[in-house]
Amino acid sequence: MKKLIILLIFVLSCNQPQTLKKNIEYFNSSEHLANNYPFSEATVVNDIIYISGQIGTSENDEVVGGGIEAETLQALENIESILKRMGGSKSDIFKCTCMLKDISDWPSMSKAYKSFFEGSMLPSRSAFAGSGLALGALVEIECLAIRNQ
């Protein structure tokens, strides 16, 4: 009986709700807000930065020319720019999701993607193809990063 009571106390103590930080921070540049996009550039929850999908657009909001490799590098540079404005860097990225217009572009996208990150410390990654991306882009990349403050 004593063991049963101890077990019951243990089980009940394990089921107590944990107090979690539930603050969500929204990050948007003035340019992003001026364009009235239906999403935030990034959100932060519990020191994890969730960066919205970026396509390879230049400062004039047009997709860069040069094909999948150029678009991949520009999308990653756009992500890096967001991180820098938040006080971070590309070394804070730990997970990326790459969405391709055409899965046959995977090898070239991967080559450009790998060249963007230094050394062998590559973020984990998923990649898949869809039926179309915004502005006719060939690739869209979203990332998760750790906030180091």
C-alpha cells in the first residue's frame, strides 16, 4: 500500500502543468510593413526565430535572374539580412525548409545552398517540390534560428 501511495504521488506530480513562456514577438521591417504582406518576416517564441519563407527577390521586389542557383543564394541572403537586423547571423540557423518549383532543380539548389554556409556545420534541411511559388520563383526557403541574446 505504501508503494502504491508513493507511486500515485509521483504520477500526480508528473502531470502538473508546466509554466511556459508564451510571449510571441513579431519582427517586421518598415519596408515589409509598407508592402502590406499577409505575414510577419519573423516571429520569436522561446528564443527560437521562425523566419518566413523567402524567395530570391532583390531590393526592388523582383525575382533575380540567373536561375535556381542565383535565386537560392538571394533567398538565403534575404534570410541573413533579416537575422542581422535582429542581431543574429547565418550561423544561428539550425533548420531550413526549401520549397522548389521543380524537384529536378534539387542538385543545383543544393550546390548553391551548401556554398552559402561555411564549413561542415550545415543546418538540418528538408526540400520538396510544389506546384508553384510566389512571383514565379524557382525556390522559397524558410528557416529556424536560435536567438543568441
